[in-house]
Amino acid sequence: MRTYLKILVGLIVVGAIALLAFILVPVQRTPAQAQLPDDWQPEEGQGEYAMRIADCAACHTAPDGEQFTGGRAIESPLGVIYSSNITPDDATGIGGWSLDDFRAALYDGVRPDGTHLYPAMPYENYRKLSEEDVRALYHYFTEEVEPVRNETPEAELPFPFDQRWTLRGWKWLALDDPGFAADADDPVLARGEYLVEGPGHCSACHTPRNTIMAEAAVDASDEAFLSGGEIAGWTAPALRGPDSAIAGWSQDDLVSIFSTGRNAHAAVNGEMQLVIRDSTQFMSDEDLTAMSAFLVGLNEGTGQARAESETTETETEALIASADPDMPLGTRLYIDNCNACHFANGRGADEVFPELDGNSLVTAESPTGLISMILEGSELPSTPKRPYSLRMPGFADRLTDEEVAELASFVRQGWSNDAGPVSAASVAELRGKAQAKME
Ligand code: HEC
Ligand code: HEC
Ligand code: HEC
């Protein structure tokens, strides 16, 4: 009996020490992945360019706030996390941070005092940043950006998720080795892979999350990487595999969507529109080509079936052309409201009106994007290569919830599309949310 007790007490003591060590022993910071000379300086514009390809502005600028002063609310399934002020202000920003402090935030998600950052800051992906990009970013945020005082709110998460030390355990399970290694020898493909896996953090949205809410894969060699995810109720479609939204797209199609927000097949909306507005439209032609070539490579062998269906007249097209007075309500609503721009064959017009046939937003598992589009319409971002804005009108005032549901169901099942129907209740819910947002 006494020995059992001794063992038990012993185990408790060891456990308590382990827990304290877990909480208190400083985190090992990931070292620089390459040695650059101490007096290394970025070229003119290199720091800003690194900020663009890594899209730091997306999260670190609040909708009405000054650039990089943080405070943007980022919704997570557990609660709201606010981005930090990353201007070099001493009191509220990263003023006084050393290069090593800065690198540790990007690679390991820790502050100089050892506090853990939530993975809403995409260090799962930034762990792959090259030392040159880290140095360029450090130069940009400490010497090129003006310090601005702005206190940002603390994250609003329930217990135990508000205990930042628990993130240490999460990181231990979730984080992959730091550093980047390309799959291909070809320097163009390797650059494309780097942009996608590292700074572009494409997988933060386009890769599914696993049971601990980490990205299921952070490296293209794993099939789960870019196999489709979800962000703020929108589907971020698969960019590879059988459901790939970009199957059959050429390199030029991709360059076009990243630089202008549209191409012959689609126009982008939601979060991806912001990615284009703040990041990809600023990429050099070389980088756009590299990223697109890499993505085309991921899709080799997919997309044949679609090319075939593009030449035959579909049943849907025939039904629209028949002008049958008994045609279903959804079809009639399409002819009255959508046909003028998106056409009977659902193919729209190249680079102007996107295709609805085979469109990933239309056929997404969750119809949120499609319903929002019909209710609120949308405006393509104006980019230097396409300095005008094309509008899709909103139909909230003209169509009832039932009508929007019928119409959306028609579009989801028309042509070669084969997605589930939409209920009037889901339309009502989104209409309510849209109205609340306006007020
Ligand atoms: C997807 C959104 C997102 C992107 C993109 C992003 N960040 Fe963050 N970042 C955050 C959030 C959210 C926090 C705060 C996390 C927390 O409170 O735990 C944060 C925290 C930080 C911090 C820690 C500051 C502190 O003391 O709180 C630094 C430094 C930082 N980010 C730098 C950057 C840089 C540089 C980039 C671009 C290379 C970048 N971030 C891109 C969301 C983002
Ligand atoms: C903040 C989340 C987010 C990030 C980061 C992001 N995407 Fe997206 N992306 C989306 C969403 C959501 C859509 C769907 C938009 C739509 O249907 O109009 C999308 C759509 C796309 C499409 C168009 C697919 C189609 O059929 O219209 C491509 C291509 C794409 N993303 C590539 C990328 C690449 C490459 C990166 C990294 C450089 C990236 N995305 C980063 C959220 C994101
Ligand atoms: C006046 C022309 C016009 C009419 C009418 C119109 N659209 Fe559009 N639609 C556009 C334009 C332009 C875009 C691209 C704008 C954007 O995505 O920001 C677009 C985009 C879309 C998209 C998103 C495609 C993508 O790849 O992201 C969907 C879905 C859509 N329209 C459905 C409809 C439906 C359904 C109707 C009928 C209720 C309709 N549209 C009526 C012009 C129109």
C-alpha cells in the first residue's frame, strides 16, 4: 500500500513539474534558415514587395483603420481574434523588436516575451519564408512604415482557449518542420511552389482543417494540400484533384485571374477578391507566371470531361430556347434576370461575364456565396491591368426568398452542374444577415 502511495505522489510531482516546465520554459526559436551578411540590405522596393506577396495588409489593417495598425476582427470557430498593430510604435506595435524577435513571430508564432500567438496569424505557412524575405519584411516594418499608436483589443475566446500557454501543446502537434524545400528542380516551378506554400499562404483557406483545426497539409506533396476549405461561410474551392475548380485552366487563365480578378471561366468574389486586391495583382509577371505554372502542374490530367461538354448543346440550353410556357419557375426567373449577361449556355462572355456552367462558386457545397451574389450583387476589383469596375446588380429588392431559392437551385442543377437544391430558409437567413450588416 505504502509503495503505491509513494508512486502516486511521485507521479503527481513529476506531472506538476512537467506542466510547469511546459508553461514556463522558454520556447526554442527557429533559427534563420540561411546566413546573410550582417549588413545585408534589401533592394529598393523589396520590402514592400515581400509584404505584398505575403499579404500582411489583409489582416493587419482594419476596415476603417490605418494601414498595419491592426484591430481587424478575425472570426474563428471558437471566437474573435484581433490582429496586432505591426507598425514600429514602441508602446502598441513592434517598435524595439529585434530581427530575431520578428522572425520568431513569423516562424514560431511567439512574441518577444514568449507569449504564444493564435494561428489566425498564419505561421503554419510563414515558417517556409526565406531568410531574405524575412529580412526584407523586417526592414519594411521597422524602417519604411511609420509608427502609429493604436491599442488593439485582446482576443475574445472562452476558457480554456483564452489560455495562450495551451497553444504550446497545439503547436507541438500541428507545426511542420520549418523551412522550404521545393518538389521540382525546375526553378520556375520551385518559385511558384514557394509563393503558394510560403508567403501566399493559399492553404490557410484552400486546405481543409483537421480535428485540431490545423491545416491538413502545408506541402504540395500531400494530396490534401489545396484540396478545398472554408472561410467565413464561403467555400474556398479545391485547386487540385477530382473537384478542382481550375481543372483545364491554362497558365494564361490563371495569370489573368490573379492580375485582374477574372478570366474566360470565372470572376472571383468574397475573400479571394481581397487576396487579388491586396496581394496578387502586385506580383511581377515572373512571379505570376511561376505561381500559375505550378498550379497548372498540380492539375495535370484533370479537366478532360469538361472540355467535351463544352461543345454539345445542353438540355438546359434547349429548355431556355424552347420558350415553353410551362417551364419551371427557376428557369423563367433565369431568363428574366440573368440571361442577358450570363446567356442561355451559361457561359457568359470571356473576361466580362463569368461562366455559371461549371463555376465553383455556383456548385460549392455551401450555397452561401451564390445566394449572397444574387441578393447583393458584386463589383470586380479595379486593378492596374483592368482599371475599370464591372458590376453584377443585386436582386434583393426584386426577388422573394422563394424565388431566389428556385433560381439558385436551377443554376446549381443547370447545364453540367450537379449541386444540391437551395431552401428559402437559407435565403431568408442570409438576407437577414445582409440587412444587419447594412444597418
Ligand atoms: C490571415 C491573417 C494574418 C496575416 C495574413 C498576417 N497576420 Fe500577423 N497576425 C494576425 C493575427 C490575428 C495576429 C494576432 C494573434 C494573436 O493575438 O494571438 C497577428 C500577430 C502578428 C504579430 C505579433 C504582434 C504582437 O505582438 O501581437 C506580428 C509581428 C505579425 N502578426 C506580423 C505579420 C506580418 C509581417 C505579416 C505578413 C508577412 C502578417 N503578420 C500577416 C493575422 C495575420
Ligand atoms: C483568405 C482566404 C483565401 C486565401 C488566402 C486564398 N484564397 Fe483563393 N479563394 C478563396 C475563396 C473564398 C474563393 C472562392 C471565390 C469565388 O468563388 O468567387 C477563392 C477562389 C480562388 C480561385 C478561383 C477559383 C474559381 O473557380 O473561381 C483561385 C484560382 C484561387 N482562389 C487561388 C488562390 C491562390 C493561388 C492563393 C494564394 C496565393 C489563394 N487563392 C489564397 C479564399 C482564399
Ligand atoms: C448586368 C449583367 C448581369 C446580370 C443581369 C447578372 N449578372 Fe451575374 N455577374 C455579372 C458580372 C459582371 C459578374 C462578375 C462580377 C463579380 O464577380 O464581381 C457576375 C458574377 C456572377 C456570379 C459569380 C461568378 C464567379 O465566378 O464568381 C454568379 C454566381 C452570378 N453572377 C449569377 C447571376 C445570376 C443567378 C443572375 C440572375 C439573377 C445574374 N448573375 C445576373 C453580370 C451580371
